[in-house]
Amino acid sequence: MRSHSQTLTLEHRGCEFEIRIDYDYAKGGSNSHGSDEPAWEEATFDVGDFYSEEKRTKGNPLSKRLQKEILSKENEYQLGEYLLFYHVGE
């Protein structure tokens, strides 16, 4: 199980629906922490980390096919940036 999750609304094939993405969050670097490398952060997720937030199917994993379609359409990089932008905690 991943350490964080966020809910977002996506449109796919003309239908809008809410999904939850479970992900791991890590950050490092930064001179303020005594590191020589620049500050960085990342959100790690994969197919299998997407769940329905719709009332009827809440908590059920999305089909692997739909998850792959979302990743190809939405672009894994864009989803990762979204998760980092709205990340709460740490």
C-alpha cells in the first residue's frame, strides 16, 4: 500500500468521474538540509494504484485497461506534477 493518496476528477471518453491515486512521496536535497544537491521531490505511482471514488464503486480498483488508457492520455508526468502540486504533509 502506498503512503499517500489524492482524489481527482478526470474526463475519459466524454464521461467525467472521480478517481483516487495512491502514491509514495519522497523529497531530498536542499542546502538547508546540508546537502550539495538541489532540492527535489517525487510522487511514485503505477498501474494498480488507481481506484474509483464514484458512489457505486468507491474503493474498487479501476480496470488495468482503463488505468493504462488514463496514463497514456493524461501522461504520467502530468499526473505526477499534479500530485506534487497538491501534496499535503511532510
